[in-house]
Amino acid sequence: MGDLLLLVLACAAGTYLWRALGVAVAGRLDPNGEVFTWMACVALAMVAGLVSRMLIEPVGVLATTSLGVRLAATACGLVVYFVVTRRNLLAGVLAGCVALVLLQTLR
């Protein structure tokens, strides 16, 4: 039990250390500056990479669907996001999910 408590305390210390560092640095960063722009680009690149991986090399239940179904559902979600709703993320994600379920069911 002592080792488990030590592990939990070490994890908590690591977590709160980064939170405290974030609070200390947050006041000095410009939200429109280069650092935030770079962080936004990195975050978008990570999301794009994860979505690409889910499309090309899915795992679990998603692996039972064909690549064509996954690409068609993604295209449907993108059309709803960019064209129909003009950047409503929730509508785009829901449209893609519904399209995936419908295409897989009708297949």
C-alpha cells in the first residue's frame, strides 16, 4: 500500500507542477503572439494526423468498415461543416457519424 500511495503522490506532484507552471507563465504570453500561433498549428497537425490514422489504419470496430465507407462519411461531414453550416463543428461531426452508420448499414 505504501508504494501505491507514493506512486499516486508522485503523479499528483507532476500534474500540479505543470498546472502551476501554466498559471505562472500564462500572464506573460500574448494570445495573438507567435507562441500561440505555433501551438495552434501543432494542435491542428496532431488532430489531422490522428484523423488520417483513423481513416487509413483503423482499429477496433472501425476496422470492420471499408475504406470507401470511411472516406464517404468523412466527405459528408466535411461538406456539412464547410458548405452547409459554414463551420459548425457539432453539425459536421454528427453528419459524419450518421453517414458512417447509414453507409455501413446499407452496405
